[in-house]
Amino acid sequence: MAKENNPNSNKFKVSPWLVYTAILLIFLGISFATGGSSFQEPAQLTSSKFNSYLEKGQIEKVIVYNKSEAEVYLNAKALNDPEHKKVSKDVLDRPNKGPHYAFDIGNDQIFQTKLEKAVAEGKLKDFNFLPKSNWTDIFVSLLPIIIIIGVWIFIMRKMSGGPGGGGGQIFNIGKSKAKLFDEKTDIKTTFKDVAGLEGAKEEIQEIVEFLKNPEKYTNLGGKIPKGALLVGPPGTGKTLLAKAVAGEAQVPFFSLSGSDFVEMFVGVGASRVRDLFKQAKEKSPAIIFIDEIDAVGRARGKSNMSGGNDERENTLNQLLTEMDGFGTNSNVIVLAATNRADVLDKALMRAGRFDRQIFVDLPDIRERAEIFLVHLAPLKKVEGLDTDFLAKQTPGFSGADIANVCNEAALIAARNNKEAVDKQDFLDAVDRIVGGLEKKNKIITVEEKRAIAIHEAGHATVSWMLEHAAPLIKVTIVPRGQSLGAAWYLPEERLIVRTDQMLDEMCATMGGRAAEKVTFDRISTGALSDLEKVTKQARAMVTVYGLNDKIGNVTYYDSSGQSEYSFSKPYSEDTAKVIDKEISDLIESQYQRAIAILEENKDKLEQLASILIEKEVIFKDDLETIFGQRTFDKNLGEVVS
């Protein structure tokens, strides 16, 4: 990562605690410089004792404050007297310079006459009457108030985002928290750094042209779009694409998250929205990028419990006003990203605010190969590494997942003391990410190991015998993550799925439990994830895709997301019973179908399980040896070995 050229990065920053420590040391220094009087309180004295010490000539001087309180200083001879041992030393065991005693006088005139007589007789060296303002007492009395004020200021600074910046002080809490990236120094990302996403880049390219050459469009009467919404699954590169737009357009780029608007103080979110757009207009042409906009852009009036969302809704209202409020030629474009476009407010999605919705989908096999090339560039890899093969082994992976695969492969190669990252390291990385870490030290009994082997061999056998089931890559009984065994497949990337394809996949998924039934005539809890998967598939066939004859061409899917706030079902109780029965019948029919396939191939199932127990991992070659070549194999992927 390049070092940021921040002129303020090398400046010395003074910590508040350093200031507090310095003040404390100053007080201590003053106390020591004044002889430590702040540390040694004078002992109390009675009038009779004072008269006795005065007669003996043990008192050097007396100072009377406010004609009421007298402080007594003893001479050197008296300090050596055992009678005054307690006041001869201070708390630091140094000679006490005084005052040594203190007492309240009665009539000040009488007391003054007594002192004048003692001076005349040579029994007292000096005395004085002075006014006294006890600053120590004043400071101690004000100390609780000072502490309360200091704690309050400290808490306010913390809640408002710390010292400095737009929200550093309590009075600046309404300032925007957006981070400004300078187009000349900070933004180095361009479309060349974004692999894949060809459709999204083509759509968003026009926004760059608007910012680079707005007159080209405005001269013809066209208006620059107000905003573009990037929608897609997590990790597909929405934020990277937005940053590339700023890099290409060479304009200031304000970046922040939707949650940065919301604060515990009422009205702060709306204030920050106003300040953000004010800053953007001052630096126009500019781009405002709001990541995870669903944090403030959710539909209003949904799940509003006793005004709990009022602050968020006020922020959204201000955002709606600002997006449709600034001038059409102000050259400020708002980019936003979200994974949940279905929950956004309709007013936010209308033309004039977010004019364009750009769908950033998961990359296809060609785009995955391009993404691999980007992330493989900094790695020290073997010569001739096949990126097309790696792309085939990662169906359904996002750009972030591919970056993780490359990083894991490098770590695995380093763990094995290799000089370069090879093909097997990438395959192990995919296994690590999909299945979890191997747990070879997990204690499994012989009976449990055979049950796991039969279960996984059942999956492999049924999928091998079905035309539309995903081609098998390998099967293992080594525990990974939370699973005791796993089978890896290479699913075909389809744009549409037909009924027979879904049924074959469900049958292959039920092959594990069916194998336990055929072999042991009893079933176990090991098929939990399989049951969860087929239940979701069956429910989707019946209630979402309209693939069931009894229910018919009806879907109960709500793309607007409104149904998640509803407590009622969109169908009657009678229909619910039919749905439940059809889901159960679908799953049971595929279970019986899997049992029938395994009954016909029971000896091959046992043979496959035996090899699996012996080797712990089997590949496509082992299945071809037992079952023969698949007649309908489309050769979608290479054999992993």
C-alpha cells in the first residue's frame, strides 16, 4: 500500500493526559519550592502552651492572619527540644521550616500588647499582622466542580468523534464525517484495475464522460444524472467500481457509510447530510459515494416501534431533499451501493434522484479468469499456471472470494516451505474456503468412520448416475469445519433451471441418507445440512417458481421485500396444508428414487466406501474405475488430482 502524502502526518500531537500530568507536576514543584508547606499542616496549640513557650524564649516569630489565627514559628534551639519532636520534621523527613503551631487568638489588641512586651524583653524576635486569602482552600472547594466540568468535556469530545476534524467538538457534531479523497494524490484506481464487470463498467462509463466533459451533454439540452445506485451481492466490487469512477473522472471523491449519518443526538443525521452536500457543491464537479445506503434509506413507516426510527427517517427525508434540491448543472453526482435494494424507499429510487440502477452481478467464468490475473500479479507463482482452470474451479465466487483464494494459496505454499505457489495450493485454498479447515486430529470411531464413508459414497454414487446432477470432483471423509465429510462438485452455470435438473440435484443430495438406509437399514443425524438444502429447494419449487402441478402457476415471492414486515401469509390455511404436503412429497419421492438407484448399485457403493475408508480422499478417476465413464458427462472441469 502506498504511503499517504499527508503533510500533517509527522506533526507532534499533544495528548490531553500529557497536559494534565504537566499541570500536576507544576503544582508539586510549587509545593516543593515553597518548602513543602502544602504537605505539613501546623499542629494545634492552646493559649496556655503558647504563653509557656513564649516565656521560655522558644518562639522565633508569630504571624497573625485576619486578626484571628496565629501561626507560630519555633527557633532552632526549640526544635532540638524533645517536646517539639513531632513538629521538627515534615512529612518528607526534612527539617520543618514552619509554621510549626497554629491557634486561634482571642482579643487581637490584648494579644498584640503581649507580643510587643515579649519583643521588648528579647523573648520574641518578630511578629506581624497580615490579611490572608487561602488559595488552597479555594482550590479544594472548587475541585469537584472542575472535575465534573472536565469529565463532561471529555465525554462530549468522545461522543462527537474525538479531537479535530469535522466532528471534533461538541459544537461541530453536525458536520459531515465524509472522507475526502483528493483526485491528484489519493485516487489511483482506474477501470484498468477493475477486472470483469464489463456490463457495469459500460453503464457507468457515461457518468465519467458527464464529469469530464459536461458541456457535451448540456449544450444539447441534456441533464447530468443525479445519482447511480450500484446493486449486487457482497464482494462483487461495488465500492471498487465507485472509486474507479472517481479515479477516471479526476474529481474530488467524498466517501462515507450510511451509518455515519446516524448519531445518538436528534437531528444530527439531517445536519450531516446538509453539510456533506454543501462541501460537495463547493468542490464541484465532485462525487459523493454512500456505501451501504440501506442503513438510512430503508422504506419509511416499516417496523416503526414507538418512534424508534424517527431519527433515521429524518435523515432520509433530508437526503431526499438534497438529492432533488441542488441545481441540475451543479456537477455533483451521488453514487450509492447496497446489497438490499428491495428494502430501499421508493422515493429514493425514483428518477431525478437515483436515475440509474447498475446491477453488479457475480462474475462468470471469463470474468473470474480476469480477476484471477489481477490478484495473481503480486504472487510468486509457478510458470504456466492455468487461470482458466482456476476460474472453472470457483463457480459462484465473487471478486472478494477470489482475492481470498489467492491469499490463502500463498499462505498454504509458505506453510509447506515452497518456493512458488502452484496449482495444488490453489485447490487446497478452495477446499479450505468452501469446506473449512481440516481436522485430522478429530477422534472418530471405526463405526462412525464407516457410516461417514457410506454417506459420502452415497452422494457420489447417486450424482454419478443422474444426468443433471453436478459432476463430481472429489469426496473426502476428513472432517472439515463443522462437517464430518464432504463431496466437491462442479456445478454447471445455468441462467435458467428446469424441473428435472432441480429434481436430480435433490435426489443426489438425499443420496447420503439413502445410502445409510440401504446399508445399515437405519439413519442418523448426519444428513442435517442435506435436509436443509432439499427443503429450501422443494419450498422454492412449490411457492416461488410455480413448478408444482397442485399449486399451479402461482408464486408467493415478494420482490419488494414488503412481506418480511408482515405477520400474515399470502395464502389460506388450506393452501398452506397443500404446500406442506407437496414439499414433503417432493422430498420423499427423491429419497425413494435415491434408494432405488443405490439398491441397484449396492456392491459398487460398498466398493467405493471401502476405497474411501482406506484413502480418506477419492477423485473422479476412482469413480470412473468403479462405475465406468458417464455417458452424459459434459467434461465441464478437469480432474483434480
